[in-house]
Amino acid sequence: MPTIEMVNMQGKPAGSIELNDSVFGVTPHVASMHLVVRSILAAKRQGTQSALSRGEVKGGGRKIYRQKGTGRARHHGNRAPQFRHGGVVFAPKPRDYVINVPKKVRRLALVSALSAKTQAGDIIVLDSLKFEEGKTKLMANMLKAVGADKKVLLVTEGRDENISRAGSNIKALQGAYPNTINVYDILRADKVLLTKEAAQAIEEVYA
């Protein structure tokens, strides 16, 4: 089992924690992570783009000039793609970009992402996280003390109003809970900051 040294909010050692091998110690499966990230990004696309093709543009129908004798190119209607106000070639239409991924593959991708971060030393476990006030300065000082002052994914066991308010103005900080974490957010973060309770909750769900 991988063992990680816990720290407190001041960045000082606070014991250690053994993480579950089946969640934080597997060999990362790159293909599954790639597929899940693609599905997450695809799901963010609205798919509402639309343009009119030649057959849908209003107007046209009458030959714009005679076929022969003008010395010009042969044309029929004035709604062909090469004309102003003409239709669009291969016009985009509304579509669904969703990529369906099996549940087992999604689970494999998530534990692979967590394991990859663990092996890279990018997971930090806090023994506890509690703020008396919801001030940004308190959160910023804590992140700096634990060495997570870049792009951070903070995972807590549940919602805490003071923690949410303290982190809401920090652009590099993203909050999540054990049941809302996803592969894309884990991989794009420089550091994944877990509370002890959140780490145990993740193990209960995915072990």
C-alpha cells in the first residue's frame, strides 16, 4: 500500500496515512484515461451549430444569365456557395457529441488518474481542514504552506461554507467532493489536495 505523509494546515508533518492499493496504487491505464477525458470534453460541447446549405437558402431558382455567349462561367441560381448570401458547402447541423464510456472503463480511468498522481508525488493529504472565517487570505496561506500554490484540486468530504467562501476567489483552485471528482479535473491539476476524510471516502467508493 502506498504511504503518504500527512501535513497540517501549516504545512508541518502530521503523521502518515496508508492508501488503498486498488485506488491509489494501480498501474495507470493511459488508454482508458484518454477515452474518458475525450468523453468529458465532448459532453461540454453544445452541438447547436447550424448553417444553411444550398438547398435551404431563400431565393435563387432563376438562371442568372444565359448559358452561352457571355464569355462568363456557367451558373444557374445565385445561391450557390461561391456567391454572396449563397449556401454553405457541407453546412454544419445540430448534433450530439456524447461519447458513451462503460462504467468499468470510467472506474479504471479514475483510479489510474489517482494512482498516476500518487506515483508522481502530486497528492497531498491534510489531517484536517477547518476555517473559522471564509476569508480568501486564510485559504491562500494554507495552500502556500502545503506547497499547492499552482493549479489545485481540493477534495473535501462534504460542503463547508467557510471553505467554499475562502476558495471562491482563487482562480487556480477548484473544489470537489469524493462523488464529484473526475479524470479530467485530476489530470489537469498540478496538485490534488485531499483531506483525510475525503481520501477515506474515495477508497470506500472505488476500492
